[in-house]
Amino acid sequence: MTLRTSRTILAATAVLALCTAPLRAEMADDELNINGDTPIVTKAPAADFLKGHLDEVYSGWLFRTDSSRAMEQDDFDNPIMVFGEQGMDNWNVVDGSEGKSCASCHGDIEEGMKGVRAKMPHLNAKGELWSMENYINDCRTERMGAEAWGWDSGPMKNMTVAIAVQSRGMPVNVKIDGDAAPFWEKGKEMYYTRYGQLELSCASCHEENYGNYIRADHLSQGQLTGFPVYRLKNAGVVSIHNRFKGCIRDTRAETFKPGSQEFRNLELYVASRGTGLEIEGGGVRP
């Protein structure tokens, strides 16, 4: 058997597994309202640039189990809030040679970080596309004189959760035109590129097969409005780039590193696909 034939068989098997009719399941028709006082838009007409691909966009919350959706409705039940509270505590901790904390420059997190998650990733002053983690580490190294945090380290994930909570209920607002357009185009190209032995793209699952089951996973549209999320099977917080890494790995391909330019480009494009939805500030996934 040739390598090409083998790859074709693998790809065909994967598509068959995705498309089998009995594996279809309806998404929930509930409304997300966190703590009873923060309604979140989870369904919206798709952006114009998705014409021909999607008519509506849906939060991943609608594709989850009753129990995990209930957890996200109440901060007392949402396990991610334990990590978010640690991030909020760290906001006021002085660290580094400059004797500063995050609050020294940005004030209270509720005001200083309001709306930040909704517009990430975002171009910095030099025209580079940065994710939230890049901005956090720039503050630490350049303003605080502190060591950078690892992309998927505990302190970094705690802080991104704390910052995300401040944008709850705010609409996705990423910039995709002007200087951001080249990054967005590269992210779009990556979204539709087939990877690995299974020859699957992001679109293969999250555009062409959302609503279907692949093994025990109910495929969503892969929206980012709930990120960072708490994954029950990991018993911990998962970043956007860690999820990208896992998806590409699952195609049996050599994946990119969290924080790479490739993943930042992809993050911008995927975030833009959620235009019309609102930030959830800490989702729960199986």
C-alpha cells in the first residue's frame, strides 16, 4: 500500500465518522444568563465575510451537556472561577525590580481590563499581532521588571481568566481590516488548510460538521467566546492556543507551539467568526 493510498483511506474514514447521520444531535435552545444578571448572546447572524459558509453563529455553550451548561450559569458552581480569583488576587501583587503590580499602571481590574478580552488578539504599537498573553508578558518584563510567564503556566492562565471575566456580556470586537488584514488573511488560509494524516482542516469539523458527534465529542462551531475554558476531563484551565494545538495534533500532524505567529493569526480569524456573539468570561467544557 502506498503512502498516498494510506492517507486517502485515513481521510475517508475520518470523514465517514464525522458524517454518519445517526451521530447528529441537536444543540440546546437555552439562554445563557450568568448569575441571573448577565445575559449573554449565544446566537447571532453570521458576519458578511461568512456568507456561503454559515448563516448563523453559535456559542460552544449551546453544544455542551446540561450539567456543564448549568455550571457556567453560576459562578459558585463554575470551577474556572477558582482560578480567576487567583488571577484577581495576583493583580495587586508587587513583582519585579520596579516595585509594581498590575494595578500600579492599570488600576482596578474591573475598570482597567473592561473590554480587553473582546478585542483580542490586537495589533500592538509596532504593528505586531499580539494575543492577551503577549500583552501580559510585555507588562511584566518591560514595566514591572519581572520574569515572563510561560504561555500555559498556572499564573498566566489565572490572569487570562481574571481579565476575560471583565468583558462578560461585551460583543466580540476584533479588528480585521487595515493593518490587521494581512494577519487575518493568513489565519483564514490556515483555517481551511488540511493537516496531518487525516487531512482535516478546522472547517472540516467546525464548519462542515458542527452538530455531529466525533466519538463522544459534540462538535461545535469552535467559537472562542468562552475561552479560556475549564475542561472537566483535564480538571484545569485550557487556553485558546492549547486547544488549537490539540486540534492539529488530533489530525496526526506536527503541531505549532502556543504563542506562535501561526496560532496568533488563526486566533484572529477564529475570533472574528464569532462577531455578533458576546464574551462569556470562563466557559466549562467536558
